[in-house]
Amino acid sequence: MKKYECTVCGYIYDEELGDPDSGIAPGTKWEDLPDDWVCPLCGVGKDDFEEVN
């Protein structure tokens, strides 16, 4: 499972945890997120995230 960081606010999307508050189940891969999913903290789109190790 991978993690992705918002380059605007630093929020980490962890595929293992998902984003339950936004209806994204744990285990949801980044590429399976809806195209209109946005950062739950600052509202930017997926284009403003980068993979972290």
C-alpha cells in the first residue's frame, strides 16, 4: 500500500486507511479514487498530491 501527500497542506492519503469520512473504504488504491475526490483538509484535487515513501 502506498501513501500520497498533499503538496498544499501536507495531508497524507494512506491507501491502507482510505478516507472513511469521504466514503472511501480502507484499502482503496490511489488510482481507484474518483477523479473528483479532493483533499479533505484543503480541497485541492488529486493533481496536487505526490507519492511518498
